[in-house]
Amino acid sequence: MSTEHTALRALVGVTFALALGACGDELAPAWEIRGFRLFGAKIENLTRQAADPGVAEAAPGEQVRLTLSYVDPAPAARPLNVTWVFCAEATVMGTTFGCTSRGVSVLAGATVTYEVPRLDFSVDPSNRPRIQAVALACAGGTVVLDPATRQPRCTGEGSESWVMTRSLLVRTDETVRPNHNPTIDRVSFIRSGLTTADAVTVGTETPLRVPRCTTDPCPEHTLDVSVAAGSREIQPTFDLQGNRVMTQERLQFGFFTNKGTMENAFRVDSVAIPDGPIRNRWMAPREAGTVRFLFTAQDTRGGFDVVERTVVVE
């Protein structure tokens, strides 16, 4: 283990601040891809993959793979250094994330494999055992420990950083079916003035061509994101009286782009439309060029998926 990783391990044994310095542009809309940014991480249970693919939880002794979803629009390719800190016993105190010394693991890489330890875990508000994972990502630089503040930071000229936390639910029994990652299976585009019947699938091979904005206000197009059957699973939860009930989970969807204007960054399943459709409005830019989109879907139990699409504005 490197000196820096040893220092990080010692640091999180006492307290771990969720700060690397600048984490994106706070003035940018949430949907706008302006600089280096993390969007999430997919958790995949490798131990159960052959028999039950897509499981996003793990029992003690099982291995999981975590894969970061990120965008780095820098003009020239630059290295990405990521440090993961896994805290099996964690507490949150204001803006500070604390770990006890037991069960702390430090791994490096945008994709890592982690084995769930055998010990008593922290629990979430629903009393579910979980491990808190913190990803410290540094594009174009290196994550180091600041000797003055005793906190990690991203160093390197022009480097950009981002911090993200993920919860890994730990299965201590098999009384409930494990949670699986949702799967985004289609992104559709409905041009301004047309109807759902005119929707066009936005594929990955031939980019869709869209006219640039030439009016004021710009026409609003519709983006429709759908998930595969079974992505909205039945989960155990509690009603207002504290009784345990089984309900269909609600997914949260993210819409992100580097050009044009998105109406909102997020959409969430509702009581009125528990199975979608999930739609958002987007206005094309006035300049021609290639537009990049990222769409995410996640549940409240660690499930996550992301797809990327491009359209050509002309």
C-alpha cells in the first residue's frame, strides 16, 4: 500500500471530510455538463453474477464490482486518479463523514473489486446494514493528503475533482429477494409540435439529426426515457403506522447534456405515474454541432444504470 493510501486509511479511522476542493461549477445548472463530473457508480455482485446477474447487494464474503460513471470534456485526454474509501462502520456529523477504524478499506481505480467483510455494520434509517463507499476522483492530477489540513485534496495544474458517496446494502439474511440494477432500454426523441406516435428512438450507432434553434423562444423537444420490464422491483418498506409493507420502488432519472437547455435535471416516479412515462423537455442550441446526453436511473437501494447518446444539431 502506498504512503498516501496509508495516510488516508489513518485519516478515515478518525474522521473523513467530504471535500476535495472545488467539486464542479456550483453556478452551472444541475443538468449541464460543463467540466469533469461524476454521475454515479454501478454496483454488481460478482459472486452471484452467473446465477443472478444484476444484483446490487452483497452478503459478507461476497465480491462486488463498482464502476464509476463520469465525463471529462477536457480538450486533451488526461489521467483519472480515483481513491475509494469503504467504511463498514460510518457516521455522519454535519458535513463530516466519520469512519471507525474497523472494516476500513482503501482501493484505487475508476473500477474496483471489493469483498464485503464479516463484521457488524452500520445501518440506514430503515435499519438495513450497509457499507458507505466514498469515491475521491481527480482528473488531471493526484489525490494526496494535505499536511496542513489533514484532508485529501486534488493536486496538479488544471486538475478538477469530484467526490461521491455510494451505499452498498449488506445482506445478512435471504428472506427478501435481492435488489437489482435497473436497465435503461430506450431513449426516444419527440420533435417539437409532434406527438408520441412520432417518437424516434435515439440509438448508439447513427446519431439523430436535429435542427438548431433559429427562433425566440426556441422550440421545446421531448426526451423520453424508459426502463426494461422488472426494473421497478417490489421492496420492503414501512407505512405511516410503522408496519412493514411491500411496495413498488420509485426510480429517479437524471437528464444531463453539454449543449442546449434542459427543463430539469431530474424526474422521479410518482403515485400518479408509477410506471412512467419519464419525459423531459430540451431546447436545441443556436449553434450547430454534436450534443452529448447522459441519462441515469437509480433506486433507493443502490441500483443504478447510465446510458449515453448523441445528436447532431444542424
